[in-house]
Amino acid sequence: MKDYQKQFLELALNAKVLEFGDFTLKSGRKSPYFFNAAKMLNGGYLHHLAECYKEAIIDANIAFDCIYGPAYKGIFLGSIVSMILSKDGGEYPLSFNRKEIKDHGEGGTIIGNNPSGDVLIIDDVISAGTAAKESIETIRDLGANPKIMLVGLDRQEKGKSDLSAKKELETAFKMQVISIIDLDTLISYSQNNAEYEKHLDNLIAYRDEWGA
């Protein structure tokens, strides 16, 4: 595990972004863990969170023209990543969507200039891939290229087939999907940490049922 991955995982645990228990996901699947990046907004975490995303971008050696943050988690994630990249001289236009069309003021569903060129989508998590497809289709409809998606956590779950949601997106849209951590990372961390070892069997069972 790389330093920025360990930092991200420990940030998520300390901020209770990552919790263990009995959860029902949007997909209807029952999960022994849940990831909610919005809890990073409770204070003291955003700079370190942005650093983790920046290090993941550097590590992946990716190039892009602008950043798109899907509502709602992607709005603040895209914003802090755009800000921290600008400190190093990177100028990446940022845009995000609103859930409902606005018919006055700037109108439309996009806040900021429409995405153009190669787009980096930044979000918190990928599960079944449904929300990701909505963002990708929005960007393509605007004439831009959804080249890369970067998320904090890849749950490594099946999409609508036996392929992972990540692989489905990469195959269908000819794009790259990367994550800071994934379910395998979480399992490995739990195996080597006495405090979280008690969750290991449930995590492995979940991977066996829904993993791809």
C-alpha cells in the first residue's frame, strides 16, 4: 500500500467516512461497509483529502483538460482537487451539474463552462456504475471526451454483468477508471490491523458474493 493510499484509508476511518455494519446500498445490495465522503466536510480533513487525490493523479500519470464533479459529492471533491492542482500551476477548468434544470440565470444543468476536451471525472465511490454512466453520458452529450474517472473507493463489484463496474465502464466508453483504494485494499488493511480484523470475514464474504 502506497503512503497516499494508507493516508486516505486512515482519513476515511477517522472521519467515519468509512463505517462497518449492516447497510443497504442504492443498488439494493446488502453491504458490511459504507463509504460517505460527505463526512469529510465535518472539518480538518479537506486539505489532506485533496492531497490524496493529487497524489493518485500523479501516480497514474494521467493528462486531461478539465475537471467535472458530479452532484453532489463530486462538487466539493472536484473543487478541492482543482484548487490544490492550481497551487502547482495546473489550470484546469471545473464544472459540475445540478440535479434539476434551471430555467433562469445561467440556466441549464451545468455550473461553470461546459466540459471540453479530455475530461477527468472526480467522485467518491464506484459501486454498480449507474451514477458514473449518467456523468459520462452527460459529458459526451456536451461534445467532450470523458477520458478518465478517479474515485476515492472502488468497491470492485459486478456491474450489470459478471464484469466489474470499472471494467464495464472502461470497455463501453473506452476510458480509464482509477481509484485511490479498493475493496482489496480494505481487506488487506483489516488483515493487518487488530482493531478492524473482526470485520474481515464479512468483507471477504461480500467480495465472494458481489466481487468481480
